[in-house]
Amino acid sequence: MLLTDSDLQALWLTARLAGIVTLILLLVGTPIAWWLARTKTAWKGPIAAVVALPLVLPPSVLGFYLLLAMGPHGPVGQFTQALGIGPLPFTFWGLVLASVFYSLPFMVQPLQIAFEAIGERPLEVAATLRASPLDAFFTVAVPLARPGFLTASVLTFAHTVGEFGVVLMIGGNLPGVTRVASVQIYDYVEAFEYAQAHRLSAVLLIFSFLVLLALYAWRPNLKTRA
């Protein structure tokens, strides 16, 4: 017996969630990482701590506060209801928003390290050639930080695939809507269906290994070309 239709549906939902979250965090996390890499303000430490908070905060705690914020009486929930969208908990887009917060450090920190490694000299040279700060960012910083973008994207995608606590708190367990692969495995274990749990877990294990293997194989090549 291979993967069931329910397993495939959960895997597709997981891949869709991880892909959307990765794209959103590329847009949101890149300017945050650039600011953290370049700023000298005293706010750098507190903001960096807030970005890194999901690394140490229990997922249930983060999920609980996000649930309150996105609920009917929370600020996010009231805003989405005013837009006619309705509350986000127990919806796919609620999972997306929660995952963006939970995976934020996995995008920002590798990018920040990559931007800091560039140093001042390439940007100073670009400035002497009359490149604007925006031009220097896209023509100098981004190409030099390619390994960081790859690492951040892969880690963010893989981390989102493996989420459990936050997605269960925010999304519950709705088939085809919020039941991602990790929740599907949890259901199998609760029902003592260990064979099915083993098959789906093996898929995620192999996927995670191959993703990391590809990452470590590509990074030296990217550094050579940079």
C-alpha cells in the first residue's frame, strides 16, 4: 500500500504552503536583513531579537498569541473582518500568516550574514560610479549574496514543511484546507496507524535529506562563481 489520496493531498497542501511562505519572506525578509546588516542604530539589537524569537519561543506560545491576534476580537481579525475577509484562524491563509512569523528568522538570519560578509568596499566602489543606493543593492549586493539567498530560501521552505505546533494551533485539522503533512502524521499516530505514519514520515525524511544535500552541494559552486 502506497500513499493514500489523503496523504497526497496533505503533501500538496504542505508544498503549497511552504512555497507561498518562502516567496512572501523573500519579499519581506530581504529588506529586514539588509537593514539589520547595515544599520548602526541602537534599535538593531531589539529588532534582531524579535526576528529571532521564534527560534526559542515554544510554537504553542507563538500559535496562541497569533490565534488571539487573528481571532474575531484581535487587531488582525478585526482588520480582516473590516475588509470582508473574515477571521483567518482555521483557514489556509491563516496558516500562511502564522508560518511567515514562525519561519521569519530562517530567512532573515542567513541573508543578514550574507549581506554583512559583503563589506563596505563593493558598495563604496558602486557609489563612486554614481550608482544610487537602490542600484547598488540590486547590482552589487544581491549578486554577491546569492549563496545567502539560496540558503535562506531552502531553510525557510524546509522549515515550513516541518511545522507542527503553530499550524495545529492556527489551522486545526481540516482535510484539504489546513491538514498539512505533519498533522496527517500526528493523526496516524493517534489512531495507532503506525505503518501509514511511517510511510509519510519516510517521504518527509527523504525530502529533508535531499534538500539539505542539494544545498551543501550547490553552495561551493555559488561561492566559486561569486
